[in-house]
Amino acid sequence: MSEGIVTSVPSALQAPVEHKPLPVITNTGFMIPDEVFSFFDISDPRQTTNTNTKERLHNVIHYFWENIGGGELGDVLEAMQKIQTSFGAPRLGSNRLDQMFNYVTIQRQINQLEKRKKALSNG
């Protein structure tokens, strides 16, 4: 058989690729992948007892998960990293999670206001 000759062509009618579900830590009570904890430099997620931190992580990961329409966890982390690099260093007394949570909160508020504006202009 000669090299460089295509022996099979993928069908254009292949079934759509299903997205993997978001991997979770089952004992935290929130759907937060282990990789997200390491992204925000949280060393042992199972020892993190602060509910506020878990809620913030949950909100951040699901915001990005929804915005990219599911997909792989690597895609979510890449989207988070792109935004994170635009922030610069956190303020004194703040951390990367605080920055990202504030960004997500503001983006959700902007999205709600845009929906209201659109509803008013169409009505």
C-alpha cells in the first residue's frame, strides 16, 4: 500500500459528538472539578471547608461552562486562563478567585441588562 493515499474517508453523516459531563468532586456538595481547585491554587479541595469559596468556584466554573456550550474541561480552563491573563496581579488582600468571581458577577449583570434592553426595544 502506498503512503499518502487516503484509504478511508470519514462520513459527513457521523453522529454529533456528545460533550462529556462536567467532572465533579462528590463530597464537596458542589460540581467543581479538581482541576479548577488547582487552577486557583487551592491545595486540598477536600479540606476546603469555606462554603463561600465553594460557591464562588461553582459560579465561576458554571459561567464559563455555559459560555462555551459544554465541551471539554480543558476548553473551560483555557477560556478562564484567557480572561485571567487580562486581569494582572490581584490587589493586596485579594486572590485570583476573587478577581474571577467579580468578573463573572459583572458579566452576568451586563447580560441581564442587555436582555432587558433588547426586550424594551422589541416591545
